[in-house]
Amino acid sequence: MAESKTRLGVSAYAICVFIVTLGSNGVRNLLGWWGFLAVAAALTVWGVVLFVRLKPERFRWYRLPSPVYWFLTLAVLSIAWSQYRLESVLGVVAQLATTLLAVVLAFVLTWHEVLRTLGSALRWLIGVSFLFELWVALVVREPVLQPIAEAPESGSVPKLLYWSRDLLFTGGPIQGIVASSVLFGFIGLLGLIVFGIQLRAGLVRPTTGWFWVGAALATILLTRGATVWVALLAAMVALVLALWARRLGPERRVPLYLTGTALVVVAVSLVLFARDFVFGLLGKSADMTGRLETWDAVIALAEQRPWFGWGWVSYWAPWVEPFASLDEKAGVTVMSAHNAWLDVWLQLGIIGVLAFAPIVVLTMWRVWFRAVDPPRRGFGEPLPYATSALWPFLVMVALLVQSLTESRLLIEGNWLLLILLAVKSRFDFQLPSLDAEPTKLPWRRVPIPRHTGPIPVPTARSGR
């Protein structure tokens, strides 16, 4: 009974963390900045206490992915040469706190608990967002300004400052509780991946599963985000490749890798040489809603300090230079480079990119082999494939695609997911008790999987 209550408390904590980090804009609008900071601090302290009480047996600080240490160390050191030292201190503290939350979740949750609690958080975010948009459409009947935003004195309010633009019954784009069609659309994409996996694995009732798959699809349709559609297409292609790899087996995948490489080359070529046509199909301009102008400004600034950057800050601080005069979009100062890789180059230079890239590449490598290789019990015969082993790979594909047009991979919910997957795939690559297909069990009766046999020896193919 005590163990069941503990797991219920751990799951509740994880759901809260996912909601606050993925839905951070909504939490700030509801509670204000000070309320949001209080909640974030409380979750951080709660996580430390939980971690100390549970004392995960396999945890070793020195075995965390090395690139995570490289990146965070460089971010901390950048305070010394930062052009906005106070803002850098705040940005580094936020980065370390989010990383701490991710590490805690990686060790106190099993893979299946991560899937279930992430799914619960996404249901809350999507459900509350639609209720909010419905309330605006039926009761308020006019656009609603974000409580934390200040309307300009000119009286003309930029679209980016609205919490909801009252577009639910006109086909969108709706913004949900997170006050952004881009962020809400990506939440819908994550929901579609997670809900689809849960439905296919039989972890939820068919009626419930299809309802939430439909809600996630409605979110994607009503937010009308080009990046989300591209990420969805990439995730679908990745799913096909992963299922093909399972059929081929570990020794016959050369044709698959050649096909995957060709698809990447074709996709890059289309973006570079047929951008007008591609984005026209998505109803977007060839400059990707002004992003090319932002990228040009960021590149010009990064070239002034190419190796170590201007100092880490995560979210841009629009009240200090060089961000104050860097760029504006729709009358609002831009808060990021709209590209995670350019943002890292701007803030931490080429050295920062070299530290950040291995986090993404190695995590993608590990979750790919976890998705396509059969799990094994020690050195014995392979176990049956698990549908649930696919979701980390599909989520990483979505995160990577979004990182090309948004900088969310560096902050809050997306950074949390990246580090969680990086750490968990490093430690729990093919433990049999975690890879076997889960069964649908009540919340209070979920057993704690324990690995008692020998841990498989890392191989080059396994990505360890």
C-alpha cells in the first residue's frame, strides 16, 4: 500500500511538471510571473526531496550524458563574458532547474510511467485549451489580451499579444491556453504521437483513445501551423522507417539507411531550391513568416562573436542590447532566433553548437535503436517488440524538426523532454522489464519494475 501511494505521488508530480513546462505560457497568464516562478521553485524543491527519498539505485552523476555537462558548463562560464550578466545568471538558473527536473523524472519514472504521465498532461493541456477557446467564443465573444502583456499606447494591439483571438468558430488559428498557435499546435502533435501509441498498445480504452486522437488532430487542424505539418510528415516517415527496420532486422538495414539519407537530401533540396512551392502548399510565405529576416539579423550578430557567443540567456531579454534593437515581428520584439541552432550559436558561439549537437545526435541514435531493435533479457533470446518503444524516437523527430524554425528546444518543456530522453535512453537502453509491452493497470497498482539481471554490454550498434 505504501509503495502504491508513493507511485501515485510520483505520477502526480510528473504530470504537474509536464503541464507547467509544456504549458508555461498559460501558467504565466493565469498566475503572473511571480506566481509562475513560485510554482517553478516549488516543483524544483519537490523534485529534489522526491529524488532524495526514493534514492534511485542506478543513479550516478558521472554517468549522465557527457554533452549535457559540456553544454551546461559552457552556459555557466558564459556569465563571465556575457554582455547582459544579470540576465545570463537568470537564464542559467532556469536552465539548470529545468535540467534538474528532467534528471529527476528520468530516474524516478519507468519508461511506461513517462508515457502515461506525459499523456495525462497533454490531455489536460488540450482539454483545458479547448474549453478556454469555447468560453471565449460563447461568453466573451471578442479577443482576449494576455494578462502579462501590455497593450501599446497607439491602441493597435499586435496579434502576438492576444491570449485568444476568438477564432474557434471561424477555423482558427486558435491559440489555446498557451496563447500561441505554434506552441498549441506542437502540443497537439505530441498528443497525437503519445495518444496513438497508447491506443495501439492497448493502454487505454478504444473509445477514450480515439477521442483524444481526434482532439489532437483537431488541435493540429485548427492551429494551422506549417512547422507542425512538416513535423507530422517527418514523424510519419520516421514511423514507416522504424517499422521497416524492425522487419529487416539488425543485419539487413543498409537499403533502409540509404533510403532515409535520400529522403533527407530531397527534403533539404526542396527547402533550399523550391521554397516558394513548398510553403505555398502550406499556405505560408517563402520567407517563413519573417523568419528569414530574423535569421539574417541573428547571423550578422553571431559573426561578431563567432566562437563563444554573447552569453547564455535562453529567452531573449528585449530590454537589453543587443536584443532590444535586433528584430521586431508584428510590432513585438522577437524573443528568440526562431531556430535553436542559430540561438545556440548567437549565445554560446561555435563551441556551444559543438557541445549542443551531440546531445541531440546521441539521443536520436539511442532512441532509434531502442525503437527498432528487439529488447533482450540479458544475453538471452530477444523479446517481442513493444509498440511503446516507438514513442521516444517519434518525439525526438518532432523536436528536431521544430528546432529548425523555433528555439523551444532550448527552454522549458522541450528542453525537459530532450534531457529526459537523453538521460533515460543512456541508462535504460534495453532493460527487459522496461521494454516488455505494458498492460493496462490501475494507477494505484502499477508495480515498480526492478532490473535484477546483468545489464547488457554496450555495443556500437546499440548507440551506447
